[in-house]
Amino acid sequence: MASASGSAAFDTFEEFSDRCKQLYTESPEKTRMVVKYKHSNAAIYLRCTNDRVCLKYYSDQHVDVKKYEKLNSWIMAMMIGVPEEDVVVGSAGAAPTSAGGGGAAAKKKKGKR
């Protein structure tokens, strides 16, 4: 678990996530997150800091990547000013689509007639 200052490594993502949210709430203008993915061992390295406290988490589990996406969505929503009670953390990457469908298959090719 994290101390009042310094560096702390977490064993579970839930502890890391809760502490990151607390750190961001305490000093939103200074808190930042760094993410590294190492393909050689298929691991994700997360670090959240405000220059006084540094929180670290490491995992090689795919499920934790999905959890990180939710944490990242929460942090991004807070950064743009969305009230915490209005934050929806769903599946990342699900972008709204237009009513007409669109996409590459719907485009007409230009050419000579």
C-alpha cells in the first residue's frame, strides 16, 4: 500500500486504481499517468505520479489491460470536467456510428464513365 510520500508498488489493480483516483482528486493539475507495454514479456507497466507520490503497478494479465482502459477513461473524463457522477466507463473503443452506416464499403469509386 502507498505511504504518504515516496514510491509504492501495488499487488492488485483495484488498490492501484483507487489510490490513483484519490491522487488525481487531491492534485488534478499535477497528476499524470505513464503506461508502458513490453511485448517481449507481454506485460503492462503503469505509473501514476504527482511528483511527490509515485504509484506503480505491473501485470501480465490481459484482464488488467481492460481495467486500465476503464481507469484511463475515468481520468480523461475528470480532465475535461465531466462530473464524477456522470462518468460512464464502458467498453473502450466503442465509437458512436452515424445513421447512414458509412465506412469503406459504402464509398463509391471515382473513375471514368
